[in-house]
Amino acid sequence: MDIAPASTRDVEWCAQLMAASEPWITLRRDLPGCRDALARPGTELFVARDDGQPVGFVLVAPYGMAASPYLASIAVAPEARGHGVGSELLRFTERRFADREHLFLLVSSFNDRAHALYERHGYARVGELKDFIVAGASEIILHKRLA
């Protein structure tokens, strides 16, 4: 698997993947909203490829939370789920920012599969934003010490 900065053409693939996937469906982020999120200033978008085909992506804000890297979004194509793509994207992000000490992310309270992935990789809950985006759901703040 190869992970590299996204090309202009990749951005649309990433936006379509987001718009058709959880948690963004429940969070009511439509395709234009996904495009906007991926183009947010101060973020870096990387795409994972298997045999040249995109299979997932990670969007990171290098100075996103408390001046530490913030993993803003991660997604894996449906056909690639359960094959280690999400884990590889996490490891890539951790290596890229290893000298920064901390990495933060949010995970929706209803996104059990993602929460389990982050726990397996050593992320710990440090806070909760109740009713932050969707009434009745929380965004869980997770943290991992990298250094």
C-alpha cells in the first residue's frame, strides 16, 4: 500500500466516499460539505492506494488542536474495509507527526467500528462534546501521546 499527498483528481473521490459513508451521513454532511471539509485551509490530505487504486484517505490539520496535529477525517472505501487500510492510515499519520508529541481526533459516539480501531491503536478518551453536531450524540475527544 502506498500513501501519498492527494492529487486534484483524488479530492473528488474522497468527497464522494465521505458523503456516502458513516459517520458523515448521520452528521448530515452532504457532498458540497464534504468538498468544503477536504479543502479547509491548514489541512493536508493523503490518499492510500492499493495497486494504484484509491482505497482510503486521511485528512490532518497539523496545528489543529492545542497546536497539535488533529486527525480531522479518515475513511476507507467499502470494498477495502477490514483489510488494514484504516490501521495503515493511522500509522502513517503517527509517523508523519512523531516529533509533535500528541495527536488528537474526534469520533462520533455512534461510530463503534471507528472507536474500536482507535482504541486498538492506543488512543484514549480525554473528553466529550455532547450534542455537538447531532442531538443525542456526542463527539468523543481522543488523544495519543506520540513521543
